[in-house]
Amino acid sequence: MQVIDNITALKDVIGKKKKKGLRIGLVPTMGFLHEGHLSLMRAAKAENDCMVVSIFVNPLQFGVGEDYVEYPRDLEGDKKLAAAAGCDLLFSPSVREMYPRGYATFVEVERLTNSLCGLSRPGHFRGVTTVVAKLFNLVCPDRAYFGQKDAQQAFVLQKMVADLNMDLQLIIGPTIREADGLAMSSRNKYLTPAQRKEAVTLYKSLQEAEQSIAAGEREAEVLKQAISQRISAIKGACLDYVEIVDTTELCPVLLISGKCLIAVAVRFGQTRLIDNVIVEV
Ligand code: PAF
């Protein structure tokens, strides 16, 4: 596995691979790799000739008072995991390399970023789309891999790729869960043992909503109330949002029909966890 931290060297290596006609699969990450990332890497390895992983904790997607500084980092551990997953090229640039002095260009997807996490984390998706657009320009992937756990991010990136006519395919891998159902996330590391035990309620409440829908419930408000009550009953947890939206514009729906995204965000102290399911009736 080649490890590169500067853009000139990256472009040189990518140019050579492209000249040979190799298909490139990119897995963009912020590091502190877990099974969710590794499952995307395995898919990227199987479907492309060359697997590139980027590790970059992107300051642009963290708001004031968020966990940019504390965000868990373990580059040496990540290198071992990425190499074992078959990564051919690991790109881990510095902040200055990605955003040199005087940097002034940003990519913004409108409307889809005005709900869910876009409301509680202003500017977050602008940071995500800017860094991902830069990574796409640098790595020129044929396919790029993201997880369903960050559902809104996946929809926003799909919109960016379509609207800007980017010539690549986005592959959205399933949410990978711990044995008890908690969605894997680098931020799970922040949870105390008691919070970790309670955190499984996010997924349980989503599963209960799925069961209610299967039993015939269609009122979004009834489903949201049930999730909200379940989460509000957890001591020390604070519901950021529970929302049910359509899967094109991510606008709240009144009734479940067609495909809908049910998404929750919950704070356990300083730790903010998200989870979601897509239902179809
Ligand atoms: O999902 C993430 O880890 C990040 O938002 C991404 C896509 C790597 C951009 O920084």
C-alpha cells in the first residue's frame, strides 16, 4: 500500500493508473476506521482495479463548538486496517494541503441540506460536498463508496454528482451494526458504558416504527411521537430530531407512502449519534 500526503504526488500516481485504464474505487473517510469503513473497502476492492482510501478529518464540516479537535484519530492503526483490507493507495493530506492559505471555493447543494442534520449542523453539508468534490477531482474515481448510516449525506452527494455531471458512480453500502443493533460510528468511542447500553434504543425505536408501518400505521406524526417518547425516556439522552422525509427532496411527509426515510439524531452528553431506516409501502 502506497501512502501519500501531498496532492502533486497523488495526481502523478493517479495519472499513471488512469493511463493504464485501471478502474479506481475511492472510499473517503475521516479515519478511526471501523467495520463500516472496512465493508465499503471490501466492496471497492472487489469492484475496481485499484482501491484508494482517503483519511482526512475535514475541518470545514465541523461547526463551532463541535468535536473537530477531539474527533478520534489513529493514522497508524488505520494504515494497518486499510492495508489488510487491500487498499492500494492511502491519501492522508494535511489541512493546509487541502485548504491552502487563501482558499475560497465551496460546493453547496441547496434544499436537501435544509432539513434533518442540515438544520442542527449549519454549514456541515457545505463542508462535506466541498471536500468530496475536491477528492473526486484529485482521485478521479470510477466509483466512490459511502455508508447508508449517513443517509442525508448520501442523498446530498448523489444530488451533487447528478447536478454537476460528475462522471462516476456512487455506491451506498448498508449500515453496519454492532451485535445489539447500534450503528457503527467512530463517535461511539465517546460513549460511557451506561450511554453505550442505552444507545441501542435509537435502532430499536426505528425497528418499532418499521413494525408499526408493517402493521398498517401511515401517520408520520404517530410514528414520530412513538420514537420521541422512547428516546426521551432514556436518562441523559436528548433528542435532536426525529423526522420522516421523502427520499428525493428530503421534505417531511404527513403520510407514509412510497419510499420514506425515518431518521433520528440523539445527543448523549456531548456525543451526537444518528441512525435511520428507509421504509417502502
Ligand atoms: O462520512 C464521512 O466520514 C465524511 O463526511 C466524508 C464523506 C469522508 C467527508 O469528509
